[in-house]
Amino acid sequence: MRTLVTTAIGAGVNIVLNLILIPFIGIQGAALATFIAYFGVFIIRAADTRQYIRISYNVKMFGLNFGIIGAQTFLMLSEPRHYLLYQIPLFMLAVVVNIKPFIEKLRGLKVRG
């Protein structure tokens, strides 16, 4: 039931923001509206989940990854000359930032066999 409620909230936010943003910034408004709606659903569900299980979020890592992806998105949308040359170091930064937690998670997996 809670999934239905959060999904409905996200859909409502998405529709309202689409109606507001698309006339001003076109198709990018739809993308921004969808992002905001999904992020809102994530926040609501993360808070709701804490009632049942403890999940810890590394806010600094989340913010750093969010910033990297935001920079990549900005470059893709603005398309400056040779923007792919800027994407490569941003991608590599994302790999370097996330390699340690990724390897730790892989080591924690139990292989069935």
C-alpha cells in the first residue's frame, strides 16, 4: 500500500512539474520534472523504510556521486565543443570514487554453488 501511495505522489509531482516546466524549457523540463519526482519518491521511501530496517546512507558519497553525475548531465545538455573530452575524466573520477565500496560489496557476496 505504501508503494502505491509513494508512486502516486511521484506521479502527481511529475505531472504538475511537467505542466509548469515544459512550456518554459521544452523537453528538458520533462526530464527535470521526472528527476525531481523520482528523487522525492526516493526520499519518502528512504524515510519510511527506516521504520522497519536500519539503512545507513553515506551522505558525502551520495553528494559526490550526485555532483559528478550532475556535471556529466550539464555537459551532455549544453554540448560544449569536445564535451566528450570532459566526460572521460568525470567518468574516471566516478570509478575511482566508487571502486573501494564496489570491491567491498563484491567480497561480501556469497556465491551459491
